Amino acid sequence: MFLLWMDIGYCSLLMRDGFKRASGKPVHLEASTPRSRDIYAHLGFEVGQYFVPGENVTLTLVILPVNKEHRFGVGSVDEMGVRAKGAAAVGFPAFIMTKWETP
């Protein structure tokens, strides 16, 4: 069923409406696959900066190279975010993306 909605512009339509409500403020999202990363990049989002909680620090700024995938929960969860151990605990992927300028 999902395939019925692909490549007909619904994502662009929804994003344009969201950009209007953002009133020129940056918009942040997480893409969980390379395909969704590419869709959001087409809409003007960039992979790059994200915040990671650190020891004795509320927030730590980490700069990633463009298109760098980050894996959350490595050693604790599998690729779907389900608790796992050993070799299966690869963490789940995420591309933290920002669109800095919105119309």
C-alpha cells in the first residue's frame, strides 16, 4: 500500500505546508534510511549537526560530514531499535537533518 503513494509529490506537498507554518525558522528532522535522507535532501535539508548528551554535559555539539549516518543505541539495540545483544546490537540508523531557511 505504501508504494501507491510514492513518487507523486505528497511529501513535497506536506513539507511545503509545514515550511509555511515554520515562519522562516529552521526545521529539523531525522531520516532513518538513505532513501528518506535523499528525499529530504531534495527538499533542501542538509545532514550535518546534531546534539548528543554527554557525561557531565547537558548537550554536546557534534559536527558530522555531509551524508554521515549516525547509529543510536550501538551495543544495546538492533537496526529496528529493538533490544539486542552481541553482533545483533548494531544500533538503528539516523541522519539528523536541518533545513536552515524556510519560505
